[in-house]
Amino acid sequence: MENSNKKKCSKCGRTDLTLTMFANISTGEKGALCPICMRKDNKRSIEDLDTELKEYEKLEKMYAELIESSPEMPDVPDALSAFAMTPLSAYRGIQATIAHLKTQRMEMMTQTGSKERLEYELKKAVESEDFVKAAEVKKQLEEL
């Protein structure tokens, strides 16, 4: 597989992230997927999103420090721009992924009566030893 920044994602049409190019040998289909669409088939919980967000926020901080310590980055020749991964392009991709994960998390949290949201709230209530809230959430879960 090769990476390209000049094409658009076959599923969502994004062009701001590094894309993975693919070709299906049996059908001859060619396309490109962004990292977000590559993961969409994997159903994640709110807790999974929290964990992933923390990891991407660590990466974002590392890249920000790298870019600040080396503000003069060499230019990438046009012939290589489709394949080159610079610290700045990686940083932008990380920021876009963080924004998407936060949006996804917000959507999951605002789904009223969502089993995943209630299970997450139950776990957090037990962890913080708020047993009154835990009982309320458990009752809501049983009503689903």
C-alpha cells in the first residue's frame, strides 16, 4: 500500500489526512481510505474513545514540541509531496483525528438512553464511589 495526500478518501471524501491507497485484485477496484474511515468498521465504546483520545493528545504534544524546536523545516519537493510525511503534516492529521474522536465521543454521550453511555456512566460512578448515582444508572440500564 502507498500513502497519498493528493487524492480523496473513497468513503468520506476527506483530503486533509494521509490516505492509504488500496487495490482489490479480484474486482480491480482502486481507492483510498483515511485513517478515520479505516477504523469506522470497528465499533468502539466511549471508554475506547477516551483511551484513544489520550494517546493522540500525547502525540499532538510531542509533535508540537518537535515543530517548536525546529521551526525551519525543509521543503518537500513536489514530486515527493504525495508520499512525504512531514512533522507538520503528521501534526495536522493528528489534530484532525482528535477533533473527529471528540465529535464521535460527544455524539455517543448525547444519545439519550444509549446503553454504552449508561454503562460508561455506571463504571465512572463506581470508580468514584458515587454509589447513589451508580444505583440510578443501573436502574436506567435495566429499563432498556
